[in-house]
Amino acid sequence: MLEDRLKQAGADYTAGLPLKSKVVVDRNVYTGQNPGSSAALARRIIDDLSGKE
């Protein structure tokens, strides 16, 4: 599984609840857990680029 390979490579892998939105940001890498995370991910990118907290 991809999760196992990432962990073996030293990645800090986190997962949310199945079918729920989850966004993770690590410096300049933004990722969402699934397609249901797209709105939250877009909002986070927009807020970060505009300087909002």
C-alpha cells in the first residue's frame, strides 16, 4: 500500500476518517485526502496566499 511505502521512506503520514475532508499542509506542499477535500483545500490555499489566518 502507498501508506506503508511512504512510512517506510520516512514520511510523516496522517489520515482522516474515511470519506471525510482532511487537508494537510507542510511548508509549500498542500494535499487533500480525497475529492471531498477539494473545497477545503482550495479555501486553505486561497487563505494562505491572501495572508489570512
